Amino acid sequence: MFATTVLGISFISLAAAHGIPFFSFQNTDPDLMNYGSFGIINGTETVIKKHPYQAAIYFYDTFVQSGAIIDKKWILTSPIPPTVSSSITVRVGSTKLSEMGKDLKVEKIVLHPDFTAGTNHSLSLVKLTSPLKFSKYIRKITIASETPQNQSTAVLTGWGSTDETSFLPSNVLREDNLSILDKETCKSAYIASLISQTTFCGFNSNGVYPYLSDEGDPLVQKKKLVGIFIRFTGYSTVCIDANYCPAVFSDVAKLESWIKLVIQNE
């Protein structure tokens, strides 16, 4: 639908507007160039008190994606170029993008060292300049130690566009349930090379799916973070059937050791 690279349409267009070059790990494989960053269509409005781990990430003054609070100074999200850390702000404790929560500056961004293209190792850790003060609206979430089981249900939350014709994010946080798919079913829906050992898929048969600005959305099961939505939900050439494009997530349990190592060493 919307041509973009692995970094997603939001950061590409906004960085270009501010004169920031788009980095050596940008994907240039023509077979991978046609997937967009899609997110929660037909979701239900919710409140931050139910999901206090949810964080909104801004590039200058523009909301670009979500993340999950996993420590007092750390946000886990989908890939962000480390060189834009000074232009990033993280907001926590707010249900609506239009309402002021707690805004924090970023000290640094750590991109997974094995991330190159496609979906493999698609995570970034965002380190805040000052620690969060936890409350009923701001709270960390525990990382799952195991991949969610096939056919189990998990909750997706985010501020992504609610209309396929709109580039604008939802002002209100939204949620809905997705069912976890087995890896072979996921691979059969996409060009196989896009589905890696560090990903899994989720699907909702009622027409709920991630869309623009849902990059980095946390997927939660039994009060634990199981996945981070990756910057595409396979449209165009990467999705074999446009009517069946499961959402693809980074499997945080598979990358837990890297996450813990970064936090410990930083």
C-alpha cells in the first residue's frame, strides 16, 4: 500500500524533512521495499491506567511510534536509528496524545547489533536521561521468558491510524486481542525470508490489525510483554494474499538475553 523501507515511513519522511540522512542499515533490497508500517484498525478505546507500560515516542514534536516501559530508564521498541537520539522524546502516563503526560529526553538509543533488514532482531532500546517515577499510570512490564503458545490470545495496544485512508494516528490509546499463529502459517502468508526465528505472528479474524503509527506497539499476555510490533503488516508484494496479512512481532523472549545485557552494561 505505502512504499517504504524497513525503518518505516514515519522516520524516513520526518528525518528527511529535518535534513537527517537515513543511515547505513536502511534496507535497499527491492524485494523488501514495498511493505508499509501498518497498525490498530477497528480497535477499542482504552485508558493508560489499564496499560501503564505504554510509551509514546516522538520525533521532534511528531508522534511516530509506541514502546514499552521495561525499566525505570529503558523503553523497548522497534528499530530506531541511534543517530536521532537527540531528536527523540518519550511520553508516558497519557491516554491521549493531545494530553500532557510525562515527557522525557533520551540519552541514547541502542539498536540490536544483528538488525540489518527484514524482521530479524528488530528491536531498539531507548535509554532515558532520568529515571521514571512509577505510579498507577506509569509502570514497567516484565518481559516474557517464553514465546506465546499457538492459538493463545494476547492484547495489542497503540495509537496507530484507525482508518486505512488516513496517515494520522489515533488521539486515544486503543487495544484489541490477537490470536497467536504458528510459524508455518505465518511464513505461508508472506515472502518466507521476512519471517525469522526472532518473530511470530498474530491475527484477528474480526478485522482488527495494526496500521500506520503502530510501530513498536507492545503485545501483552498474562501481564507480560511477549512481542513488539514490527514496522510492516505485509501489504503489496510481501503479502501473498492481501486479505490475509497477519501482524508480525519481534519475539522478546528470544531476545531477552540481549535486552538484559544492554541494561546491565549501560
